[in-house]
Amino acid sequence: MTQQRVRRLGWSGLLFAALGLFLGAGVARADLPATAVARGAPDEGDERVEAALLTDVTQVKPGDTFRVGVRFRMDPHWHIYWKNPGESGLASEVTWDTPGITVGELQWPAPSTFRTPDGYITTYGYEQEVLLFAEARVSEKATGSLHLSAAADVLVCEVQCLPAQLMLTRDLPVGAETLRDAEHAPAFNAARARVPVTPESAGHGVTLALDTKPLTAGKPFTGTVTVTGQTAHTVEKDFFVPERVRGLAKLALSPVADKPGTFKLEGEVGPSVPDKEPRFAGVLRLGTATSGYRALTLDLPLAPVVAAAPVAAVKAPQAPAPGGVKATPESSPTLPLVLLFAFLGGALLNLMPCVFPVLALKAYGFTRTVHSERGKVGLHALAYAGGIIGSLLVLALVVLALRAGGSTVGWGFQFQEPLFVAAVSAVLVAFALNLFGVFNVGTDGTALVETVDASHGLTRSAGEGVLAVVLATPCSAPLLGTAVGFALAAGPLTVLATFFMLGLGLALPFCLLVLVPGLSKRLPKPGAWMERGKQLLGFALLGTTVWLVWVMGGLTGVDGMARLLAFLALVGLGAWMYGLAQGASGGRKAAGVASAVAVLALGGFLTLRFEETGPALRKASIVAEAQPWSEEAVRAALAAGQPVFIDFTADWCLTCKFNERTVLAGEEVRAALAEHKVAFFVADWTRRDALISAKLAEFGRAGVPLYLVVSPAAPDKPEVLSELLTTDSVVEAVRRAAERVADAT
């Protein structure tokens, strides 16, 4: 059985709509079986879309190829979406189930562009009619008849949006020869003519020149696209439709005046660095309605993406001014002052939440060491300081190497990488479980010197220094921004010197234990409190892990947070298995350790796959601040005497987004809601919800938006507002609901 799930959408303007709408009254065509035609998206007693499963043959020979597709016919002014729906909407989907047939990649005509009246939201799709098709090959062993099945899942929109799930099936006879379908083959040919082709196959050449390289995460970029060839390069409005490209937030073309075939490229990189170099991809439509169109599919490499540099607190050293005189800005500090700032900033980092758990952990370790290994306190302090300074110098070398390669980096740049955040989180969870006694590292928890070689203890101190640096980099402290900002704009020696002084400052608290006579003796003596204190510090490390999970959410969204939490759960399982293995011996111990490693490796492989962008946020703050809808919450608000406004919406609903931005987020509406103490609820239908679907059905709606204003004086008679809101309509509806309450009292 061959199953293929593909996404697609395409362009409107096809010429068969009138005939299709006339014939499409919800009954099967004379030439098609009833199961090959379906209608959906019911609205006011009329189904707004019809789908038909077509082939360009009436009989097929084993081993031959044919074309299969789903033809969509929409009611006037209704449309479905392309594979990139744009800033709203939902990409159309088709699932093939064709035993004995291999179905190729879905082909889609070039899409049309749709915009809201204010131009705020742009989407891409089809209206009237479109045929989405693919090439198919029959098995050499096929006999009898072949069963074709297609499931179409589309969103049909005019003012409101209605989802439609359409199941289509038919049988195709297998015979000694392939017989073309004279009625439907022309429709496939017409659809094929509208599918964009490569520039080379159309006799064109396309070049791309960026104004700057590399690209920077979260920043805009520009360039020039040049199209050469034998035909005219005149274009009309909406001549370019971008593909959905991972790592890019925006991609647009505009023609350059008096230069036919030359276009200005404007784009914007997503907020984080993608895992691979993004590409310039989309559909370019050349020609005019008079001369005819030719659609080209563009796919060109852009440039590597680097992390954005933090905003420095000081100006970078300026280049020599004209005449050879070096301009020295008054705000630029001298190198000695920068090194002092680095040392003091490093010392103050010890008080930051990022570092404090490790600081407390090290204090616990020194309390233990002072009373069990008095002669080695200095060695442990130096090992801790060495771990800090060494790792900071390594970080400085990485910064210098990336800068030499053309990248722009800043303090904490590594926390822009999801895998790095995941690795640090795993280390913290493992460290915490060690403190909880789940497993031991070099000690049984009751003795130190007797069971562990001294060098291993020093290694642990150095490792704690490295961990302190890792956790310190996303934090900032007074004077630190000035020092690091200056260093990152200066030469290599200044960078190394600044990071060295920063390390000395960060290691200062434990260096004082060595440098100040008698200070170490003031640490409390070991006792039962130490075991409880150790476990408490484990919770401090878990608190830091919670913060890192939040950081992951900003990088990759809710899905990324869930993947990280799943990985951390597996880290806990692996640590527990390792702890059990420590109590075994011989082959059982080796098997236990191997099992723990396998759990971590397999867990990491399955979970650590992150998207590069975070979750989309609603732009209308009133909606972001609203309460989630539920029947119970609405009843409670009405019982308290509050008028209620319910917004049935979805992230993919174009009209919903338009209303949120232009009306619901307006000051007049917000003031009216506040004046009348209105409880604002949002019923989010972005993902299908049975309760919301049922409530929509109560009001004769099969899709969003739906806006209800309910007065406590008449809770069973809500006022239904228009799908296209206006400020006056909302304000007046809220006022009427409040007046009903006043009249009732």
C-alpha cells in the first residue's frame, strides 16, 4: 500500500468556475461515481466547496503512468489555501491511499494573493476552481481494478472560515492498454500549464546578489534578483509569492524602476540561527494579463546565518578620521578601566541567580573539604579558579574564531542554540540527582578521602568552575556589559585579557578562602545539616533547570519545551539505572552502565530535534489578556453581574486576526469593556475542539469568527455580532448589555 501525505495550495483565476458551480449542486457527475464527489463546509444551508477525484484515463495498463488529482470548486468569493497559506489560513492537505499505485509529488498551479482591506494580512490560495494533481505509476503486477482513495482537508474562507474534510474513492480498471479520458485530460493539461516551471526550462537565467553576508538572526537583509532571458520581464501586482522557508520570517520582491527583470529583495531572518542555510524560494510570475503569464519556481541559496550581537554599553573604537587623526570618543574607557570593570563584573556575577546555585554548592563542598582535607583547601580553590579561567579563555578563543570567520557573537551567544540549552539542562538535572543520592560520583556519600583519589576531587572542583561559567554567560551584572562590549570590539589580546580578569572576579569568593588567613576556619563544622543542605542545593539546581526550560520555550516554542522535558525525564531514568548499576558487580554492573548510556543516547536521538522559531504570539493585547472560554467561567461571570464578550477565534482565521487588530485592540473598545466591567473570553479553535464546535453549531455556525455579547439580565438571549466588526458595533453592543442590567435592577 502506498500512502503519501502532501501539502499544497494554489492560484485562482481558473476559467471553469461558472460551469462547475452550475453542475455542482451536490450530486455526482454523470461520468463519476457518487463516491468520487463530495461537498463540505456547510454555511446557511449551502456547502461552500466541492471536491472530485479525477484521473486522465478510463483504463490503465500495468506499468503505465497516468495523472490523478482532486478538483476543488468553491462558491463565488470563497477560497482555499496554497501550500504556504501566508500570514493566516491553513495549508490544504491531501492524503492518498492507492494500493498497487505509486503516487508522485503533488503539483499545484501558481497561487493568487489575498489581502485584508488595510493590507495588514496577506494570504495565498485559490478561488473558483483548482485541480491539484500528481503523476502516478501502476504496478507491473496489477490486475482487475485498482482502488483509489483520497482524503482532502481544506479550510474554506470568505469572511468566515469553515474547515472541510472530504473523503473520495473510485475504482480504475486495469486492461491490456491505457485509454485516455477525453473529458478530463484537458483539465489536467490546463492545470499542468499553470504549474510554475524552472527558469532554465523556460529559457531564463536567475541570479541573486545579497548586499551583506552573512545574514544575522532577527535582522532584515536586502539584495538584488536579476532575471535574464528571451522574453519580456514585465510584471503586474502580486507577481511574487514566497515559499515557507525555515529560518526566514519575511521574503518579498519589488521591481526596480526602469530596469526590467531586476528586482529588489527584502527579507528578515527568524529570531534564532537555523540548523542549515536558508534559501530564497518562491513563485515568480512574469508577464501581464494581456501578454500572458509565465510562472517560474525560484530556489536559490542565500547565505549562512549568525547570531545577533548584543547591544554594547560602549562605542567600539573608531577608525581613523580623515587626515589620519584618530577620533577617540569621550565615552570609550581605557584598557585598565575595562580590565577593572571585568574583574568587578565577574565578582558581582556570583550574586546573580544563574550562578548562585553553583556558588552555594561550592560553599557546601568547601565546608566539607576544610574539615576533612585541611591541607588541600588551597588546591581545591585553585582548581575551581582554574576551571573558571580556563573555560572563559576557551570561550574567548571560540569568540575570536567565529569573529575571524565573519560571524558576529556576543556574551551568552551559545544560549541561542537549543541543543546547548538542552545539554546544560541535562547536566544540571544529573547534578541534582547526584545530590539527591540517586547515584554517586566518586564517593559513597559517607567518606571522601578513604574512597576517592585526591586528583578526582580536584577534577570535580575544576568541573564546578566550568559549570559556573556556563551558567554565568546568559546573566549580566553591573560593569560587565561595558567590559565585554569593549572587548568584543577590540583586538585578540584585549579579548583574552578581559576574559581572564572576568574569570578572576568570578573565582574571587573562593580565592579569598586561600588568600585571607583564618577565613576558612570560620566555615561551619560538618554535621547532619550537611546531608539536608546538599539535598536542598539539588532543588536549587532544578530551579535553574526550570529557567532553562523557559529559555527553550523562547527559542523553540511549546513543542521544544515538551521535547526538552521528555529528554530530561530520560536523563533521570538513565541516572537511576546508573545508580543501580553502581551497587552491582562484574557483568551486571557493565550491563547496567551500558543500559543507562543507551537510554541517554536513544532518548537524545528521539527528542532533541528542535524547530528554530518560537511560538506565534497574538498581536492584539486584548485577546492575549482574555480568559479562556468555558461554560462554567461564563456562568460565573454572569452570576456576578458582569456582561460577557465571547470571541470564537483561531490563529489561522484571517478575519479573526483582522478584527483583533483593527477593532478589539482599539482604545475605544478597551475603554468600553473596562467602563462596563465586561468579562472577555476567548474560545480558541486553532486546534479542533469538540466543545467549541458544539457551541458554534448552536448558533448555526460551522466556523469562526463568532462574536457573542451576553447580558446578565438576559443570559439566554446573547447578541450575535457581525463577522466583520466595527468599533461602534462592539461599543454599542456592550453598552446595551450593561443597560439591560441597569434596567433589571
